[in-house]
Amino acid sequence: MTDLPQPPAPRPDPASLSTDQLPAVTGLDLQAERTVPRRQVWAWAMWDWATQPFNSVILTFVFTALYLTSDWFLDPAIVELGEGDPAYERGLADLASGLGWAITVSGVLIALLAPVLGQRADAAGRRKLWLAGATAALVLSMAALFFVQGSPAYFLLGISLIAAGTVFSEIAGVNYNAMLVQVSTPRTVGRVSGLGWGLGYLGGIVALVLVVIATAFDWWGMPTDDGLVYRVIAVGCAVWTVLFAWPVFVYVPEAPPAPGRERVGFFRSYGVLVQDIVRLWRGSRPTFWFLLASAVFRDGLAGVFAFGAVIAAVVFHFTSNEVMIFGIAANLLAGVSTIVAGRFDDRFGPRAVILAALGGLVGAGLIVFFLHDAGTTPFWIFGLLLTIFVGPAQAASRSFLARVTPAGRESEIFGLYATTGRAASFLSPLLWSSFIVLFGATYWGILGIVLVLAAGLVLMLFVRVPKRSTDAAVAA
């Protein structure tokens, strides 16, 4: 994953540029002459592998889907009524809705914190430090899930820790994404971004396989009361992150402080943020519009994975093993498709990849919705098809923003990327929960997610691609 030698090119100083000139020089432009060591690329990409179990095992396929939104957390009197009883089904729907509200709250916190923390990391040259702190907090959130026993009294603790982990994961991701420009060039950014996302999905496969193996051996005699099995899985995910996250902190150098960026107090940072958004509107219009458009469709992508396993378990009545096997297949397809799509990103540009992926997601999602009562086969086919498109859209979004972000403002802009996403992050959980409450059945939540994806697709059609970014993609 090294860059090919390229002819020398002038390297302008971003500090010398006026506001209107800022889009002419990005962090990737300053990397154009550099050959990035392979070790740095893989060390950076391994962080995706290290933190993926939070998304795949805890947030999507195992802990929330099979445990936190299951009848472990229903009143025993309702559990005795059994599947098919309206009260039982309504109880499960309430748990799913509660999870959605918790994720909504986490989105508000991320929207308020991400850009300011990113701005401060840029100014101080402390991206890696912020990444380390947020990663450690994520590890602690996962480990603390051990204390969520299988009882209604612990449901609030469970969704609160999930929400906290989501916040820390996103804050860490702001600085991790900003470091993309340190380990790639204009010719390789799509491949490097795709490698990170792809390794993340493949890491999810390995983690899920380990869970399936443990299930096959009946957990080696481990007691299963109070949800102990799922609580131990959460601790295992925390240990996994510690084992594999360290290379990025050892091999990827810290970014220098951004030139010309004043270090200010925390609350004053919000005033600076407003000024920067105005400058972004005036001097980097494609970045501004992409932040708005991607806010919507990325929330739809998040909804696919946040509620996908819940749909499999509750709507299509997958067994526990079927959900985990589905998760393994989904991560495998997502990982491979994302790595492959990185090549298309560098060849045709990230916008084309995003539009194709969103179109596929909307089509597959509608089929899943209309075939919700046709047995498990439709979800095996079209649910897996959904996962093929999610990763490429995510990776291409990251590379698109890296291509248009002014040099020295990567953490701040990726913080805005997180904020605009979280500013719209109420959409998927809100429509998911509202459709369920309105129509009284979990499968209606599918339509809510599809509507968010469709809205993002329409908005993305109006995003203009800077000519420089297009030329770089074709030249690659």
C-alpha cells in the first residue's frame, strides 16, 4: 500500500493562503510528493479492525440484538405469555424503541462535542492523543457492560453504556479519520480508506466467529443465568480493542499543530467554530454541501447496522446462531466489497461510488420491507445485499472529505462531519421508533430507514465535485 514515485510539485504553505484560496490546498496536496511507508498505512488501518467488535458484536449482531432487546429485559409475567401474544410483541418493540432513543441522545452529545474537540486537536497537534483517550474510554464502556445483568432493572444501564460507547467511538473516529491524510496521497486515498473500512469488517468476522465457536462448545460449561455469556462477550470485545489498537499509536506520527490556528478556551472554541463554518461556506463550498448531504445518508447507513440484527431476530425470527452466522456473512461481504470499491473510488471518484451504493441500499431495503412475512430467505438474500453497499458508501464518504478539506483543518472538518451526521442522527432512530409506535410492529422500522437513505441519495445528486478532486481520481 505504498504510493508510486511522482514528479516534484510545488508545495504551497497553507498558512500563507487567504480564506478564498484555502480549497486550493488540502492535506492530501501536501502529501503528493511523499511515499507513505506501508507500515504506517497498516498501523492506521488496524484501528478499524481493533474497534469493529463494538459495532459488529455489541451494537449490531449480538449484545443489543440477542440480549439487550430480548425478553431477558421484559417483565416475567409478559415473558410467560410467549411469542405471538400482542403484549409480548409490544414489549419487545418497546425495548427496540428504547435503544433507538438512547442512540438519539448519544447523537446530540456527539453533535455538540465533535467539531470543537477536533478543532482543538488541530490547533494543538494532538490528534493521536485525543484518539488514545477516546479509545480508552470506549474500552471502559464495553468492559462495564459486564455489569448489565439480564433483568428489566438493568435495561437503563445497558442502553446508557451503549450510548456512551457510541459517543466515545465517534469522538475517536474524528481524529482517526483526520489521520487519513497523513497515511495517503491523492492517488491512494480511496484505497487506503477502503482498506481501513474493509479490515474493520473483516475484524468483525473474526470476532463473530469466536462467539459462534464458543456457542458450539456450550460455553465450556459457563453458567448462562443473568446473561453472563453476553456480559463476558462484552469484556472480550474490550480486550480485543486493547490488543489490536496499539500500532496506530506507535507507528503513525503525530500531526504538527495547524499553522495559524490560535489555541483558545473550550467555550470560546464554539465562537471560533462559527467563524470557521462561515469561512468554509465562502472558501470551500463543495465541502460545506457535502457535509450537509452526507449527514442524511450516513445516518441511514448507521441505521442499517444499528437495527439490522434486530430486524433479523424480531421481524424474520432468526435464531441466535442464525443472527451470528448472518453477521459473519455480512461482515465478510462488506469487507471485501469495501476494499474492492476503494479501487473504483480512486478510478472514478468517491461521488460515483456513493451514488451507486445508495441506490443499491434503497432498492434492497424496499424488498426487505415488502417481503417481511415471506420467511427468512428474503432477508438472507437482500439483507446481505444491503451490507455489500454500506461499506463502500462509508469509505468513499471519508475519502471524499479528505480530498476537499483545507490543509491543517482535518480534525475540525471531520469533527463537523461527525456533527452534521449527528445533527441528523435523530432521523433513523426517530423514524425507526416512530414507525414502530405508529403501526405497532417492528418491521415498519425498516421503511423509516429506507426513507432516510432515499433522502440522502437525492441530496447527494446536488453535491458538486471539485475539478481538482475529479482530475486526481481519473489520473490514478
